[in-house]
Amino acid sequence: MKNLIFILLIFIVNLQANNYGALLFNGNCTTCHFETKTISAPSVVEFKKRYKEAFLNREDFIENMATWVQHPDAKTSIMLDAIEKHELMPELGFDEDTLKQIISYIYDTDFTKKQNINNLSIK
Ligand code: HEC
């Protein structure tokens, strides 16, 4: 019974967040990456812009970012300036499929038009 309630709860939370990628993005990436402000790591808007410049379609963007986030490495970084400024991002231990869901959400969301708690709390 407890398990069922837990599963239902997860299901509802998922529905509210609209998709799994959004949920995981907000629970994980945003602890370091604010959406529009660069503080302890480049903002999502910033790294999204850099990846869009380097990889011209959605598929390449998602593929390359997922590969990098799975194993952050200065040798394959396209943002060496960010590593110099903030140090290399730690490895988080997500599998490739999960990362692709998170990164699809990043690709499809316009963070400059969204208000959220992260942006409000550091004004
Ligand atoms: C513990 C803090 C932390 C978390 C959590 C984190 N990042 Fe990062 N990330 C950083 C820092 C610091 C940098 C800048 C230095 C670098 O590029 O390694 C960075 C850089 C990046 C870059 C630039 C890559 C490049 O070419 O250098 C991408 C893309 C990225 N993060 C995506 C993500 C995604 C997606 C998540 C969530 C799944 C995430 N990060 C979670 C700290 C974090």
C-alpha cells in the first residue's frame, strides 16, 4: 500500500513537471547551473548558446552534450574558459538515456522567457 501511494505520488509529480527530463533537470542541474545567471557555473542559457553554435541541429546538440556530461573532460570541452573560471564539472553518474531526456528538455525550453525560483532568489 505504501509503495502504491509512493508510485502514485511520483506519477503526479511527473505529470506536473510535464516530463521526466524537466523533473531531473530541476532536481540536479540547477543546483549548480542557474537558468539565466552565471554564478558558480555557466548559466543554462550560456552553455545552451555555446552548444547551439557548435552543433547545428537538435540531434547533434543532444548527442554531444549527453556524451560530455556523462564524462566531463577538459579535452572534449567546448568551454575551456568556463573550466578555467569554475573548475571542471564533476561526473554525476547519469546514464546516457536519462541525460538525453534532460538535454531534450534543455533544448526545447526557452529559459529566457521563464520565471522560476532560481532566478528569483538571487536578484
Ligand atoms: C556540482 C555542480 C554541477 C552540476 C550538478 C552540474 N554541472 Fe554542468 N558544469 C558545472 C561547472 C562548474 C561547469 C563549468 C566548467 C566545465 O565546463 O566543466 C559546467 C559545465 C557544463 C557544460 C559545458 C560543457 C563544456 O563543454 O565544457 C554543460 C553542457 C553542462 N555543464 C551541463 C550540465 C547538465 C545537463 C547538468 C545536469 C544533468 C549539469 N551540468 C550539472 C557544474 C555542475
